[in-house]
Amino acid sequence: MNPAFSVIFLTTLIGAGQGLFLALVAVECGLIGSALATGTALLVRGDAIALLLLVAGLIASFFHLGHPERAWRAVAMWRTSWLSREVIVLPVFMAVVALHGWGHYAGVNLASALGITGVVLCFALFYITAMNYVCIKFLQEWATPLTIVNYTLLGCASGFTLATALAAAMEPSLAPAIARWALILTLAAAASRIASLVRNAGLRPKSTLQSAIGIPHPRIVQKSQGFMGSSFNTREFFHGKTRQVVQGAKWGFLLLAFVMPVMLLTLADAERNGAIAIATFVIQYVGLLAERWFFFAQARHPQNLYYQATS
């Protein structure tokens, strides 16, 4: 498939925002550190940053639309479309994040209840976003429960890493505990993503060139599509990059999204150093951009059996 950078930024930005919100609620409930030691400023500013990430992801998604002015129509197919469900759940989750931050700023008692509601919506959004790709059964690389696990763990890992940086700047006593969870989630995400790489490496196309064109001859070689230039099929369903570029993206995201963050998060007192914590998040996010590009590029659309060459 041809990766769309609008979708790459959408999924990685909202994933980081979701993970950050989960980290804040965990801190708020005392699951990480001490709830009594948590300052209101950390929760308010954390919610504001999470909301900014979600808004940025939503804005990025508009660049993927041929007619952005018709985006509202996407909600009409919520009974059957995972995309429609995502369009509905994302703004609702954003509203809850905003109210959660405002509740702590204003000292409203409903803040904790909003946090629990936000957690439910957050995991629902992870699931719905991943199902946009899992439901496409003929793309074998996506049609696996590992896609759901990867989207969830990668988002949580980046969000907790960002929460570590935020805590290092505002609540240093909480930073080590959040950093440990960021490390655990990064390792879990790495294990899950490597498992999907191993699975996908063993996949074989269910169709052949013979079945694609309906000719059972044992040896068929495509010489031309019948026209000299590219077409919609070659532009939209194939990335057009060399094998070396694709392999470089794979090893790049393994290094940047997993290996380097793990090394930085395990450095002595790194979780208390705001500069290192911020650098860790930036490096990991760049790695996630490469990971998401590879996720789309690796998917082999069956139509590419026929559209193999332009001339």
C-alpha cells in the first residue's frame, strides 16, 4: 500500500495523546506514585498537551480527504463502518479530556469520574482505530489481532514516555515510577511488533498472477500495463519504493522506537532529567512515524499481482 502521511500523523499523534491521558489518570488514581503527591498543575497541563496532540491528529486527517467540507458525512455509516465510529468516538474523547483538565483546574469533584470515562473511551478508540485495518481481510498483514495490540501498546508507550518528560519538569518525584511503566510498555510494544513482523514474513499471497488474469499458464511474465504512465492503481496501492528503502524503514523504527528509548529510559537518573526525557520521546515518536509508514508499505494489495509494471 502507499502510505498516506496524513494517516500516519493521525494515528501516531492521537496514540501519543491517548497514552499520555492514560498515564495521567493512572497517576491521579494512585496507580503510579502517590495520588496525594500529584500536583494539579501536572494533570491540567498534561490534559492540555494530550488535547493538543488529539487536535493535531484530527487536523492531519483532513489532508487525507478529497472533499474536507463533506467530512461530517462520515458519521452516517456508523452501523457498519469502523471509520464512522472513529469519527464519532474521537471528538467525544477529546471533549472528555478537555473537561477532565478543566475539572482539575476548577476543582470540580467530577474530575475523577471523567477520568474513568476517558479511559473507557481511550481503549475504545484504540480498538476502533486498529479495526479500520483489521477488517480488511484481503490485506493479510493487517488482518490480525496483533494490529490491535500494536496500536494500543505503541500509543501507550509513547504517551507514558511523554508523561515521564512532563513529570521530570513538574513533579520529579513521580518521574521514576512513570519511566518504569514507559520502559515496560516499550518492551511490550517491541515484543508485540516483532511478533507481527515474524508472522508477516511467513505470509504468502492467496492469489497468483494466473488467478488475477484468469489464465492458468504455468509461466506468465508481465511486460506492460498497456500504457506508458502510472495510474490510480499504481499510485494508491503501491508505495513505489525500493526494497532497500522498505528494509531501512523497518530497521530504523526498531532502533528508534524501541532500542534507543529502552537505553535512555534505563540510564541512571535519566527519568529525572527533563532534557533526556524529552529527547527520548522525540526519538521514539520519529521511530513510530517510521513504524507506521512501514505498517502501510508492508501490506501487499492483491491488485499488485496484475499492476506490476508501468512500461
